[in-house]
Amino acid sequence: MTAVIIVIHLILAIALVGVILLQRSEGGGLGMGGGGGGMGGFMTGRAAANMLTRATAVIAALFMLTSLSLAILAGGDRESRSILDQPPAAVEQEPAEPEGPSAPLAR
């Protein structure tokens, strides 16, 4: 299941990059979205821009959906644990005073 969603996610990412690069920016950019100077074209400049904007929005929404589903699937098998639910760990304490005088080391 995860592998299928990852493949769809990658296809959407590539499509999103392609659709964004096709859009005409203020500076011109790649601007291959149609809308040349002639009236005999398939789409006018405004129609091509509207179509590319809608396509970008749809692909971006699908990309976010696959991102969320992958995040949910990745963390779904974990159980939530709190540090407050665990019993306190046994702490070894050192005695405050030495037990007796220490003997000098014999050489």
C-alpha cells in the first residue's frame, strides 16, 4: 500500500513541477502555456492561464493528500507512550559516608 502511494506521490511531484514551469510568469519564464499573438490558436492566453492555474491547484491538493496519507501510514504502527506512564526507575544511591576507615595500600 505504501509503495503505491509513494509512486503516485512521485508522479504528482513531477507533474506539479511541469505544470508550474509551463505557466507564464511576469518575466516570461518558459511560458509555453500557449496564448501566442495569433487568434487562430487552440486557447487564448487567458484561457491557458486559467487552465494551468486550476491544474496546479488540483495537483497540489492531491500532492498534499498523498503526503498526509504517507505520514499517517508511517506513524500508524506506533503506540503512543508517555514518560508519566512508566514506573520510576530504581536509582542506586551511594552511601553518604564511607563504611569504615580505609586501610593503606600494601606494597
